[in-house]
Amino acid sequence: AAFPIGVATAAGDDPKSILKSDKVQELVKQHFNQITAENIMKPQYLQPTEGSFYFEQADALIDFAESNDISVHGHTLVWHHQSPQWMQDCATVAECTNFMEDHITTVVQHFAPKIDTWDVVNEAFHEDGSYRNQQKDWEGGSFWYQMLGESYIATAFKAARAADDDIELYYNDFNIEMNGAKLEAVLDMVKGFQADSTPIDGIGFQMHIKSDFPSLENITSALEKAVATGLKVKITELDIRINEGAKSSVLTTQLAESQKQRYKEVIDAYLEVVPAAQRGGVSVWGVKDSDSWIIDLYGNIDWPLLFDNDLNQKPALEGVAEAL
Ligand code: XIL
């Protein structure tokens, strides 16, 4: 395909690290042309203590990618999760701004020119479309918003652009393919950026979805609205869970087939709606089912990805291949 087909991989100390498995490396080389680090490029990994950047693990992953003609999508510069405690403890506007700008500048410049697309800000909105703050604790508040207000997002994008004007800057979020209020909030933010020339190049749809929800119509219309901004549109973290409520203890042929169709229809919709020039690509969030974060999140067995626990390809992979 003429655009990135990516996969999130564990790396670093993670026992599931791609660098610890020749078999995973072979499979990734065969099926994908982009990698996202599942964790190790998040702020808590890259700057565990103030001013001490830890790039070795990320550099090792990038070396693997580079020597195999695989690009790396950077994830993520600014997030309310997986940020080190010292960063979360910033106490004044000046200090918080400084922590954020310094992290962004150092990280972007370290990885340039090897990383040319970044998720700059991840998950800034609540489900009702308000900015994620500290009040709605069940959804997780943002210390950045609490300290800096909504302008922290523009500050982050400007810092990323200032660090390297050759990179593509994404805003990334979940549920925006199904939740109109949240999508509208993202689109309003984008329009505001465009109106006052705050840099932004793309919208990332995480797309952690189910085989039967949301509807294809919903996904299609959300993608259309994103395309209308003129920005790039990327599916950044696709996984399709098929076992809500642990109804099945095994991956049945029927479940596997419905998942195959779902992978196919989502990527078909992406190709139909997003013009070639605006395609940021499609990435799945993990290699094999047992590695998927979905299992931990929902606390029951599921099979959301393209390869089974023995790294055999599932019907889902055929669904992707048929769409491409
Ligand atoms: C998840 C990882 O998959 C887990 O290993 C980690 O424990 C938590 O983060 N949205 C994102 C990703 O943007 O960074 C998250 O990744 C999944 C949800």
C-alpha cells in the first residue's frame, strides 16, 4: 500500500519486546511498514526524572525499524497518563509550560529525522466534549488542563513545530469514531487552530472498537468530517474486540469470521472516504491477541488483533489484506 500499515510493538524491558523475538520481527517485517512504540516513547519512559532523558530503548527500536525500511510513528509527546510524577507535580504556569516545552523540544529533536510523524497531544477531551479536567475523575483528569487550561494543547503543537518544521503533528483520541460530541469538540479545536495558524497536520482515530459497534455508518461519517478539515486522517490504534462479557471461552470460527469482515469494512471505509493525499495510514494496536491491552482493560479473554497467541495469522489478517 502507498501509505503506512502499522503495528504497535512492545520494546525495552517488556518481556514481550519485539527485540526479544526473532519470530515477531520476521512477522512485522513481512506485514507492516510502520511501528508505533506501545509504551516506551511516552513521557514517563523518556524522561523518568527531571532533565534525565532515557533514549536507549527507543533508539534500539528505531534502529530495528530503520534497518528494515519500517517507519516509526511517535507516540506520544503530551498525555495525562504515563507521565512521570515529577512532571505531574509542576506547580506554576511557568514551570508546567517549561516542563512541557522542554520535553517536546528535546524528544522531537532527538528523534529527528528518524521520526517524522508524532502524536503531539493524546486524549484531551472527556466523552461529553468538554476539555478533560480534574472534575470528572472517573474518566481521568488532565494535570495539564488543570494547570494551564485549554491553551496547553496549542502550546504543545507550537513547541513541536518549533522543534522540527519537517514533522507531521497529530491530535489523537479514542471514541471519536462513535461519539459525535467528542468528535465535534476535536473538530472545533482543529478549526480554531486553523483560524489562528496554530500548527496541526493530522487527526488520529485510535479506533478501539467492537465487531458490532459502532455502526459502519457512524465510522464513515466521522471519517468524512475529519477529512473535511483538510488534515491527514490516521487510524492509529485499531483493535476489534469480539468477546464482551466473556460470552465465549474460545475463538470460534463464527467470531473470527465476523471480526474478519469488520476489519475489512473499516479499512474499506477508510480507503473510500480518505483521499490518498490525506491518508496517514492504519495501525493496529499490538501483534498477537494475548499481548493486547484489551485483555487487561476489560479483564476477560478476547482476541482483538490479527495474529493468534502462536503468531499464526487469523482470518482478521485476510480481512485487512482483502481491503488493501
Ligand atoms: C496502552 C498500552 O497498550 C498498555 O500497555 C499500557 O499499559 C497503557 O497504554 N490509548 C493510547 C495508548 O493512546 O497509549 C494506550 O496504550 C491504549 C489507549
